Amino acid sequence: MSEGVEWALHSCLNLAWVGPERAVTSTRLAEYYQLPAAYMNKQLQALARAGIVYSTPGPGGGFRLARALDEITLMDVVSAIEGRDEAFRCTEIRQRGPGAARGAPGDLCQIDLAMRRAELAWRRELGAQTLGEVKASVERGTPEVPVRIRSWFAAH
Amino acid sequence: MSEGVEWALHSCLNLAWVGPERAVTSTRLAEYYQLPAAYMNKQLQALARAGIVYSTPGPGGGFRLARALDEITLMDVVSAIEGRDEAFRCTEIRQRGPGAARGAPGDLCQIDLAMRRAELAWRRELGAQTLGEVKASVERGTPEVPVRIRSWFAAH
DNA sequence: GCGAACCTACTCGGATATGGGATGTCCGAGTTCTCGTGG
DNA sequence: CCACGAGAACTCGGACATCCCATATCCGAGTAGGTTCGC
């Protein structure tokens, strides 16, 4: 899985802690984790295309969350960065070669079905977890994080 | 996900239908789906390393299943081909940069935890499905498949 | 006829190329703020 | 003092390189079976 997913998830939390008043530039978000700024920008663009954040250009511009963290699931972010196609892609090799199983329209590839079942469980779990819940967990375990992040981004 | 997973899964079913008496070469298994033989061989090697199949060299050699299909889960095959490390790899970027969260040993990355939960659901589902069940589903939907495959591999 | 040694053909196994996508970088279009100027 | 316009700086957005892994290929080590030779 792409490394950008991790960056995007953390950045969404940071944007939430900073608050909706100020926009944060991709440069600042990257600096906070010592990551390449231009590449971080690329990930944020993907989030913007997916409607998770929205961007404002020019001085004082940057990125803001497009909706509350409770309305953003892990699935949303993963889809935005990784794309929407499934990990296991059935190429129907059973219909190639000499023993090609032709004809029967209702005859699905059972291997594909089984793999889809597993991937569906993954997606269901990702869709059930909102970033709001993750944020709450972090604040429960380390209460000083919100203030620290908010003040750091305010100072820069 | 690697394309080899699909090849490996289908090949395991084919090996089961051929039966344990005869060993099947990687060339034949590849020909059946019009796939590159050398690369198919590579996937079967991975299955052999994982103990799912075992190989015999020389004339009359090839691959056989190492155990019954009911004892082989989808997870086993996926692990053999793709490797055992998780798809989402937490690089702990939160501990980098100016706002590094130092100290607290019990303080885990909540994002990592959430992603692991989802991936665990995926692995659980893969581990619950055996290739024996998949084979049964195929035979229920298309009863002629076992005979066709068995005879094709017998003729070649 | 029978046994053994050799030889051939075949198969796996790992070392070796190649291509596409993830990773990383750069510059232009557009906007906002600031500063200067004129009324 | 205020309004306005030009300029500059800043930001995103997408186009352009680079690197690594999945894909694909090839050849050598080892083995089983057949063949031939000797007894």
C-alpha cells in the first residue's frame, strides 16, 4: 500500500486540530513530519479531488477539511490515495487455454468470489472507522497532543 | 496485489483435480492457462517454500499438493506469494519532526491500530476460507470441470 | 538372460534482464495581499 | 484621509524525472529412466 495513505491520514488529523479558521499549506504539513513538501502536496491534491479537503490558492491559502472528521472514514482516505479498484483483480485465466469454461453466464469464478468476500470485510472495517473516532482515541491516550500541534502550526 | 496469487490458487485446484498419483510440471500448469512457463514455475517455487506443494525433479517430476485442500486456506497461498508483511506499514512519522511524541511506551499510533483492525478482518476472512470449500463450490456449479481437467492433464 | 554402469533427457531452482507504477521534483496559472499614487 | 490600480509574493495544480519492485526470462545443478555393455 502506498506510503501516502499514512501521510494523508495524519495530515487530516492535523488539519482538524488546527481548526477550520486557518488554512494550512502543504509545505507546513510536510515540515511537521520532515517529509518532501512537493510530494505531500500531491497527496493533498488527491484528497481535494475526493472532496475530503478543499484548497485555497494565493497567500494565506492552503488546505482545510471539507467536512467534520466524524464524516470521514478511513475508507474515504484510502480510496482517495490508492484508487477505487480492488487489490485482487481476477483476470479470468480459467477462460483461457484449452480447458476454457465457455458459455454459462451465471458461472462465476469461485476464487474471485472468495477473494472479494475477504476484501469486502476489509473495506467494511475501513468504512466503519471514522477519523473522528481515531482522533478521540489519540486525545484520550495523549491529551497534550491537540494543544501542541495547534500551537506549532500557529507559530509557523 | 500480485497477479501470481491468482495463478497459484487456480494451480492448486488443478493439482487437486489431477490427484496425488501424478506430479504435474510447471510447464503443463502454465500451458493450461496460456501463461509464461518460467514465471509460473517461480510462483510454484514460492508455494513449495511455504510447504503447500512439494516438488520432485527429473523426468516424471513436477509438483504435487503437500496436503489436502481442506487444510489449505486462501491466507496460506496469499502469504506464500505476497509475503507475510502487512499492506499498510506504519513508519511512525508522528515521531519525526518538531512535534515528536517521545517517551510514553504504551502510546501506540492509533492510525496504525485502526488500519491493523481492518487488515486483521481481511486476514481472518482469508484464513476462514479453505481451498477445499472453493473446490466444492466449483464442482457444485460446474460438475464437468473435474473430469475435463483430469483428462486434459492425463493426455499431456 | 541378468546386472551394472553410463548416458541422455527432463525438471526444478535460483541468478539475471526488463517494464510499469510508486516516489520524488519542478515550473506555470491564478489569487491575494501590499504598497504606492492620485484625488 | 480614502479609493484605486499596479506589482509582488505566495499557493496550488499538473507536467516532468527517477527509482524500485513485479514481471518475465534464461541457464545450471541434480535426478530418474532408458540404453548399452559386460558377464
